[in-house]
Amino acid sequence: MPRLSFLVRFIIVGVLLHVYVGFRLIPDLPVPAAGKWIAVLWLVLSCIVIPPGMLARMIERQPLGDRIAWSGLLAMGFFSSLLMLTVLRDVVLASMMTVDAIWPRAIDLTDARVGSAAAVVVLAVLSSVVGFVNARRRARILSVDVPIAGLPAALEGFTIAQISDVHVGPTIKSNYVDAIVDAVNQLDADVVAITGDVVDGSVAQLARHTAPLGRLRARHGVYLVTGNHEYYSGADAWIAEFRRIGLTVLMNEHVVIGHGDAQLVLAGVTDYTAGHFDPAHRSDPAAALDGAPRDVATRVLLAHQPRTAHAAADAGFTLQLSGHTHGGQIFPWNFLVRLQQPFTAGLAKLGGLWVYTSRGTGYWGPPKRLGAPSEITKLRLVGGGAHAG
């Protein structure tokens, strides 16, 4: 019932937003009546295809589910830009009306309405095309130096390759994952860290598409922690599948890695919200250090959501690697991420804890990225100042 209630609200809000865009844009479009009716038809179709597109991962039959997802998510991506630009247009027009009220005839409001309506549509199309290309191309390699106080000399230059939020699902398949794996393996990292939200769908649907992750290689192993989407998709089954293909899943536990004559504690916690799905999976950074050698001061935590950082700092971790935010994925949603998470993207500090938040290696929902490029991150532990490039 809660899911049905959310779906009903989602559809109602979506319809109202489409009505808003239609009333604000269509009357001012510089096209003949037939063109305006085509615009109305597109908005109606958008209302119809977006909800099934969001729910397509629940459809067992493929490729039917994938086709429904593609149509709905592409429509959603375009409408998101159309909506944001329409709101911006209304703000600009309101400002122009204020100017006109103070200085009559200083501005031609009719031309402004017509020109801005056309500009909104053109910019929405262009941003959707650019966003699609950004989302579908392989994530770039981003190198980040993390300064660690008192870092043992043997750990100077220790590298961690991080991928996060791949979201294998209706629009992200094995060829996309293969390209990521090839790029990560070329980094020849000491550790590979996968910080959650690997999948959007069941093991039965997606196991063959996540299989390439079993090819990941690193000097000291490949480690994974769960994200919230694993819990939406059947966490226990996915944890078993990840382990089957050779990944080490850390669930509120740690490993001690020997590197030269030094050691490093690498820990992982379940998703911040995991306890809501299974009380036995409640995220616990302090428990993840149970039994860890006290004389090993370099302690790295893999935690899907940045908001784990407060508990991680209290537990005495040195560095936390997270994802979840996608860096906002589509401008201007990055400004809204901070309402839920303490960090949006990049390297930040919380007390004595460094937190690195990945923008994600795939994407969620619409195949679209604007202002938040995807990344495969090569983190290097150093004893000096921080540098990213």
C-alpha cells in the first residue's frame, strides 16, 4: 500500500507539472496551430510513458521491459530540462513585467514571451542530447591525492580504484560494464572499491550483465558494499551473487591489508538505510572495526552514503569513500542533494576524517548527465597536501 500511495502521488504531481509546462509554453510557441497540437500530444504521451518507464525494472519479460524503460526514461530526461527551463523563463518574465510596470514600453513583452518559449524548447533538446552523450560514454578517470597524517612510508602512493553507482538495469548492460572493468584494470590499483548501487533489478534479470565485475583485478583484492538500490532489488540474493563472481562483500566488517612493511585497515558497512529493510543489516561503522589492530592508524571505510561520515569520524576512521549522490547528475538537482547529504562530490573533511564522494560511474533514471560527469576514481594516499586532477 505505501508503494501504491507513492505511485499515485507521483503520477498526480507529474500530470500537474506537465499541465503547468503546457499552459506556460504552448500558447507562446511561434508555430502554427498544428504545431501546438503536436506539443499537446507530446505532453500527454510523456505523462503516459514516464511512470511505466520508472517501474520497468519490475517487468520480468525482456526486452519488453527495457523498451518501456528507454521510452519512459528518455521522456523523463527531456521533461526535466523542459520543466526547469520553464520555471527559469517564468522568473525572467516576471522580472521583465516588473520592469515594464515601472518603465512602460521599455520592453516588448510579446516578443519576449514568444522568443523565450522557443528558446526553452531548443535548449531542452540540446541539453538532453548533450546529457545523453555524457551519460552513455564511459566514465572518465579522475585522479585524487588524499593526504593522510602519519602515513607509513610503505603506504605512500597506495592506490584505491573506486567505482560507484553503476546502476546496471534496463538501460545499462554488460557492454557498458565491460568498458568500466577494462578501464579499472588498466589502473593496476592496490585495491578496487565498489561503493554500492551496482544494480537496479533482480539477480535473474541482471546476473549476466553484472558478470564482467568478476574480471576486476587489484593487488589486494576487490571489495564491495551495498547501496540502497541493492535493498530495493533483493540484497541477500545480490550479496550471494557478488560473492559467487569473486567480489569480497564487507558487511560491517573489515580486512587488514599488508603492504610492504605496513598495514591498512579496510572496512565496509551496509547502506545507511539497510536496517529499514533488514534489522540484521543495520549499518554500524564502529562494529566494522571490531577486532581491528589498534596500532594500525590508517583506516579506510567504504560506505555508500556520505551521511555515514559522522559515525565514521566518531569510530576513528581516516578516510571514507562514498557515492550515492551522483553529484546531482542533472543540473540543478546538485543543489538539492545537500538537503539530505553532507557532501555532494569530491574530497572534503569532517573533523579528522577525509570523505571522498564519487559522482558515480553510471547513472540512475534518465540516461542524462549535466554538470556532474561520471567518474572512475583513482585515489592515492600521500603524506602531503591534497590534489585532484
